[in-house]
Amino acid sequence: MPLYTSGCKDMFKINLKNLLNTLKKPGKYNLMTISDEVKKDAKKALDRMLTLV
């Protein structure tokens, strides 16, 4: 399967400084609210991926 370059404008906002701030101060940066239904589906997908490792 060929890989394609992402055209997402937000990907260019990620840099080492922002990543470091996010890791140092969890909960202060980039907060999101996610519904329980989305959490459930995301956990299911992650569980499937981790069983492949």
C-alpha cells in the first residue's frame, strides 16, 4: 500500500517545543472532550491493534 503525504494544516503546528510542553504539563495543553461512545469505539480499535503486536 503506498503512503501519501498528509495535507492536514494542523500537522505543521506540531514541533518539538509544543510536544515537550504537552508531555511536561499533561492536562494544561490541548484539552478535548470526547463522548463515551467515541471512547468506547477508540478503546476497541486500540485493543485490536495491540493484540497484533
